[in-house]
Amino acid sequence: YIDWMRQLKRYIEIPGYILVHAGLNFKAPDPFSHPESMIWIRDWYEDINRDWLGDRLIVHGHTPMPMPLIKAMFKHHQKLPAQDIDCGAALNHQSFFSHLCAFDLTNRELVFQENVEAVT
């Protein structure tokens, strides 16, 4: 599966959206030219180049956030250039984490599924 993962695209760009695992490195001349950042970057929101981004929304994960914060960000997503949807699905039963979050692009809705695995 490691070989399969290495062959995956680092980002997907569709009308209105950029979908990426972790985020984009806006300190690079071309944010798409830094594939390592797309997998590992954190704390990059302050560097976002809104002129380059235009009206696109970056949807990403990699940095777990509590569900109320994800919902609050989404409420203001018209003003924000990025939406984190990582709700810490693997963080077994920690308050406001432990959910899988998906973003329905068609209906522009967040969907949450609680982690139902037993705590180990």
C-alpha cells in the first residue's frame, strides 16, 4: 500500500476547491510546487496568498481540531480561505474529537460520524 500511496496525487483542484491532505506552502513561489508541505505542513493559514487563491476554498485535514471549532470555521467559510475537516477520528473518545468529518462539496455541508470502536 505504500507504493500505491506514493502514486496518489498530492492535491486535487476542481472548480471552487483545492483538496489537499495537510495544506499548501504559500512561502514557496508556487504553492503546488512543494509536495512535502501538502502532506506535513501545519500552521500555514497566516501565509495564505488570497490573490493567488482567488475564490477557491482549500479543504484539508492533518491537524485535528475539536468539532465545535470545525463547525465555527465552516459557519464563516465564506470569509475563510481554508476549511480543516480533521476531527481526530483516531483520538478515541476524547471530548469533541473522535469523529470522522467529511465535506459534501455538492451541498456544501459538513458530515460527522462518531468513532464507534471500543477504547483500547
